[in-house]
Amino acid sequence: MRKNSFGSEMIPFQEFARLLGYSNWFDEMMWKEHGPFMMHFGEDKWVERDLAYFYITSRGLGTFFKSSLPPDFVPLACCESASTDICRANSMQSKLLKSISRISNYCSPVPESLIWHDIFIQLDSCQLKNYLDFSFQLFELKLKGLIDVTRNDEDRPMYSISKVPKKRGPGRPRKYT
């Protein structure tokens, strides 16, 4: 068993691939589908176990018989909608975008710790107080092209709002008269 600098258990990429049903982590289809996750959260061909489990369940790729998270990490209801069933990802992502843009007025790019602190002191964002959900939503924003991620001297992630919007595809054809 290996632990990262925060004391979290790590699993090798090979075990992560087996959880997803692949025989090798360097399988072309595995890399095509899950490579961005592995590149973003991987450390020397290892990934945090709880984050890998969270990724698998949040993408709807599987369900684990034993929950890896203690029950106190999961809020009883979404603070924003007061729903006990679901807390919508779009509202969580918009909260992160607002937080990053607000903090970027003071320092740009924004360190992850400042975003975490800003979200943590807000009263209506309890779902994001789970660090796994917080870091996964930042990863989703990066995949959508809404934020840019760089690294500082200590190899910590720094976030900024993307200057170039991601192209959505071809638009409606021109009308020729």
C-alpha cells in the first residue's frame, strides 16, 4: 500500500484499469476514455483510491458494495435546492466558476487552496465541502474547457478562467438568397 503526501491511499493505474474492466491501463480504449482523469490526478502511475472510486460512481461506470467514504463526508441534503435526492452538478460548477473569477481579481492564476477556502466559508455550497466532489468538479470544468490549469513551483494546481471559449461545433449554414 502506498500513500500520497496528504496521507491518502493510492492504487496503481493497473488496478484502476481492472476496476473499469480493462486488462491493461495502457490499453488504447482505456487511455482514450479515462486518460484525462489519469493524467490530471495520477502521481507516478498511481491514483488516489477514494478519488478513483468517486470517479467511477459519478460517471455511472459502476457501484461499489462497500462505500469507501465515511458517512460524515456526505451531506444529508443539497444546501442550494434542499433536495435530499440530488444536488445538480451545474450549480456546483457555476459556484466554482464564480469563485475563481472573483478571486482572480486579486491574484491570477488562483491557487486551489484559495478556491477551497472561498467555497468552504459559503453557507449554500455544502456539497462542494466534500473534497473529492470539489476536485472532481474542477476536473470536469477543465475537460469542458471553461478553466485553464497550470502548476506553480511547488507543483500545486493553479486555476484561471479560460480566455478562449471552447468551440461547440459547426453552426447553422448560411442562407444564400
